[in-house]
Amino acid sequence: MADETSHTVAEWTDSPFTAHDRRGDTIEHRVRVVHTPGVGTDVLHEVRSADTDEIPTEWTAAERVEGRPHGLSVTESRDGWFA
């Protein structure tokens, strides 16, 4: 959306795997706050990884919380260890 504004609150990388052949695999995380005028504000926890097929290489929402005039709701939550 052209009218939305966003701010990245946090970014980090972790290596959650313990298997010998995957210890170097990393997952990138970020938390963004996105405001769309007239609609509301969303908080997104996004992930990406170039090292594993389990996570897309493009930023993908692992969890999304929508703030609207009627309240908060979790509208997207991916099951899995990365969420």
C-alpha cells in the first residue's frame, strides 16, 4: 500500500539448529510496525533464510498482530520453531 508507513523495531540472526550438518544455517528475524492510515497498525515478526528450505528467502510474516479500532487480533501465526 502506498499510504502505509513502517518502522523496523528490531533485527537479529540466530542459528537454532543443533544437527552437525546444519549448525551453520541461520535465520534472520525482524519486527516491524506498519501503519496504514484509516485502517490501523500491524506488528509483524518476519523471518527469512537462504540456508534452509523450511524458511523462504524473502521476508515472510511468521506472526502478525493487527491493531484496529475494535481491538487487537492475531491474524497470522505460522506453526513452527521460528515463530
